[in-house]
Amino acid sequence: MRRVVCPGSFDPITNGHLDIIGRAARLYDEVTVAVLINVEKSSLFTVDERIEILQTVTKEFPNVKVRKFHGLLVDFCRQNDIPAIVKGIRVVSDFDYELQMAQLNYRMSGVETLFMPTNPEYSFLSSSRVKEIARYGGDVSGLVPDLVHKLLVERLRG
Ligand SMILES: Cc1cn(CCC(=O)O)c2ccccc12
């Protein structure tokens, strides 16, 4: 059973994240989307709201499951018998940071990291940019799943 984890905050998930998750689901037997619990960071959607959104928008992939975790990702991998991490790389600057994280994670635990180039259509996308555009009334349809678009409008524009 080939298992991988796709970690992130997903506050909220974008079409760029969903693209990587879907491609990983076609490559591996099981993909765990792991939502990081970070109490120091304020978020627009609660962890449980993000999990519910992720479960809904990944329903088409029967081998994708959604979990939450806090602390080290490699501890989550060890506890769930997951030998590898899949990271989406949008731009070269992503790679600089992700390479060091991958080397550190491997040194700590032997967990591998596989890098997947994001679809160029989404290489500018991030959750924070999407929230900023939506907050000021910009149109984010096409950048996030329809459910997220609806929830963003409700949450940010009352
Ligand atoms: C490009 C990219 C960034 N992240 C972290 C997202 C986050 O921390 O919210 C991903 C997670 C899954 C698939 C692709 C990506």
C-alpha cells in the first residue's frame, strides 16, 4: 500500500492545492491530506471547518482521507505509517525552503519528500492571496472550489 501525505493549513483550500491532491491520488494507493493545527496563527476557517471543506471537495477521490495534526509532520507520518510527503512547488522560491525542510525531515525520520510542479495556471495562488482578494470584493471564482467561493463571500462579506 503506497501511502503519501499532503500537509498544509488549507485556510482555505485553493484549486492549486486540489490539483496536486488529485494528481497524487492518481499516483498513490492512499493520500492523507493533513491539516496542521497551529494555535499561534489566527485563521479564517476553524480546523474542523477546513476538514469538512476538504472532505467535500475531495469526495471524488475515494483514496483521499483528511486528518488533522499538531507538532512535527514526521511524527504524524510515523504514527500513521506514511513513508513520504508530497509537496506542490509553485515557483523557484518555494523550492528553496521546501528543499531544506525535506532534507531536515529525512535526516530526522527517513521520511521522503516528493516534489510536484503545480499546474502553471495556479502558480500564483495561495490561500492568503485568495483571502485578501475576496476580502476587498475581488472575484476569486475559478481560483478556489465553488464551495470555498461561497463560504468566502459569506464569511468575509457577512
Ligand atoms: C503549492 C502548495 C502549497 N501547499 C501548502 C498549503 C498550505 O499550507 O495551506 C500545498 C498543499 C497541497 C498541495 C499543494 C500545495
